[in-house]
Amino acid sequence: MTIKQVKKIPANSSLIFVMDEDVKKHPFFHALDAKEREYVKSIEKNLKEGENVVLLPGGRKAIFMHLPKKFNHRKSITLMRQVIVTAKSNKLKNIAVDMDDFLTGEKDFDKILPRVAAMEFEIANFEFVKYKTPPKGGWNFIENVLVFDGKDATGALREGKIIGEEINKTRELSNTPGGDMTPEVLAKAATAAGKKSGFKVKILNENEIEKLGMGGILGVARGSSEKPKFIIMEYLKGGKEKPIVLVGKGVTFDSGGLNLKPSSGIYEMHMDMSGGAAVIRILAAAARLKLKKNIIGIVPAVENMPSGSSYHPGDLLKTMSGKTIEVLNTDAEGRVILADALHYAKRYKPQLVIDIATLTGAAMVALGQRASAIFSTDEKFVEKMQESGELAGDYVWPLPLWEEYEEDIKGTFGDVANDAKTRYGGTITAAAFLWQFIKGTPWVHIDMAPRMTSIDGEYLAKGAAGSPVPLLLQFLCQ
């Protein structure tokens, strides 16, 4: 899809009107010819709330939408997606939008509006059709979005389009079935992204992982015939500043291991590498945007499967840090592999480590599916992340990380247990577990399980949502 700023609307473009009260006040009304204007005036009173698709005299279509009540930045973001989805459903290929339709009066949001809009247009136009037979006439994707804006928005639109494309590539990786997405395939995807976008990639194999003493990764991977990979990516364009390290959970399929998941919970577990996919594509976006930053990406990639060689409940795994993990539940594997990855991240003496993981169903119980859970011992990072999430439409909500919670994950025979003594507060106790392996380093943990997949009303295609790529790129671009 192309997204291009124009000063004049071509006659063959379908026009999108977002109306407050009087359609005749909309700038596009004056872009209509005389017959079209008269026709629109004749039907204006009959335009209902919601979406109105109208065939104008001469044959082109226009979509009339009413501005939502109590309009704000969140509703603006949803409206951007709705425009694209409505146009797609009506098989429109070329549409024109007026950027002022999405203004909210909120200065911070309106300042970056063209970039956000281009990103939202891209992600709303995405569907995962890789495994489908194309229908006759092809897919209903928008081909061109022409943006009418009184100010020069070319650079912002380009940036937003890049971010949107990388979100969609994240979604494509996450949506790939587990039979086709193995640790080796994920590692190859990282290597390809590095070559194309311009960052260094190093892949550690099982022997190298063993030499580093990463017993957590080796333990989880033991039950699968697919060997683990440890993906290291380096984008170093920030001079002498300390790097930001992103760590993404890369469980390419999570069966639960010997603590096998029930059938209701296993279907989408090919997406349990969504954190790893996000890290790979964030590095690619940073390189394409030419950010003046030092960013490291780390993805421990494993498959968690039941077999005769699987790790067992009751096993004690020695991690790279020297701490031992007492395995109480083989389905709490994400935190086990992240323990090694977080300790490895300390090698870079980072200014900040951010880990991203579809870690707990408990996060979904706590927050629903509209925000990721965020944890940090430093409130300033939480506040910055919340601000970034609001601007990017990728929301996070903080939960406590107190020393008292450490009592819940103490091991009986090992240093820490990978499951808590209580069934309550599971997303918090999982964060407390990770904290044991990153103490002394500035750190943010994002449990993105609530935002792994899109939900109804978001105007996003079914499947992976691409979170938290919008959030973290907004954070990194500041």
C-alpha cells in the first residue's frame, strides 16, 4: 500500500468524509464536482450514524462517517483503522482522507498525528493470507491512501508507514503455524532481517548455549527434536551511549511440556514467540528509521514439547547466573529461558533492559485483552511507557513489584521456583521470578499475553496484534 500526501484530490479517488455536523463544511465537499455536491446535499439528512457508503453521480464512491462522541486520541486511532476496514469491505482500492478529521485537540497526540495515522492505516490493511488460496479478483486490500494535509507531512507519513510495515511483519512471524516456525526458522528470520535492514546478527547453537551454562534454555528445549537457538542482534548507531537491550521470549510452540496444556489452551501457542518476533522487527524498524540509538536484541528460541527426554517437574536447572531453578511446572517455561537471557543482557552494561513475553494467562485475568501488564522498580520508566503507549495506541498498565512477592517464588530445594506457592497474582509472581536474574540493572518487564491477539472492535484482522512494537518504537523514537 502506498501512503502519499497530496494537495489536490484526483477525480478517481474514493473520498472519506468524517463529519462533525454539516457535511458541507468538510474540505472534501469542495473537491466534488457540481453534480456530486448537489447529490450529497440531497442525501445529507438521510446519512445515519456509523458508516454510509454512497455511489456518487459519475460512478465513484464516498464514505460518510460521523465523528464519535467525546472524541479523543483513543477514538481517533480506532477511527483511522475503521476507515481502512470499511473501504476494504467495499472493495475500494484508492481512497483519500483529510488528516484534520483525526485531530483531537490533544497537543502531544496531534503533533505526531500523520505518523500514527500512516502506521494505523498499514496495520488495518493487513490480513494473514499466506496460507489461503487467492479468490477470483484478488484480495480486497487498499492500494493507495492519499492524505490531504495543510502541513508538510511527507517525512512523518514515511516513518509511520515503516513502523506499520514492521508491525505487520511481526504479525506474520507470530501467525506462522508451529509446524513451520521452529527455533531455527526464527533464527533465520532474524538473520534475513539483519541483512536487509542493516544490523548485525549472531546465532548461538546448542553447544555454544551449553558452554555459556544456560541451563534454563537447555532444560526447556530438552523435550523437542528442534534444537534451541540463542539470537543476538546489534544495532549500534548511538555513539558512546549505553545500549538499550530488548529481550523477547521465543517459544516457537508451547505444548506445556509434561504439564500438558488442555485443548482449550493449546491452539494459539504457536504465537508464544510473539515477544521474540517483536524484538526482531523492532531492530529492523530502528535500522530503517536510522535511529541514533544503540539497541541490542536478544531472543532465546526453544520449542517446549513432551517426550521421553523432556524436563520434569521437580528438576533443578542451573542457570547462567549460577542460581538454580526448581521446576514445579513445565508449562511455566517462558520465565525459565528468560532467566538466562536476562543475565546475558547484563554483559552489555545497558542503560535499560526491556523484556517482552507472552508470559502468563494471569495477566489476561487481571487486565482483560486491552492492555499489557508492565512492571519495573523504577517508576519513571513505567510513566514513559504509559505515555508512549497512549500515543501509539498500544496500552500498558502497571502492577506492583514489591520485595514481599519474592517470598512466593522461593524454592524448597533450589534458589527460586518457577511456579508460585499461591495461585493468586500469577502475573506478579512471574515478574518477581524474572527480577531475581536482573537485579542491579534498570529493567522493565512487559507481559504482553493480553495483547497477543486482536479482539473484536479494534478493526484489526484476526490473529497476532503486533504488540508491543508500536509502544516500544514510540518509546525509542522520543
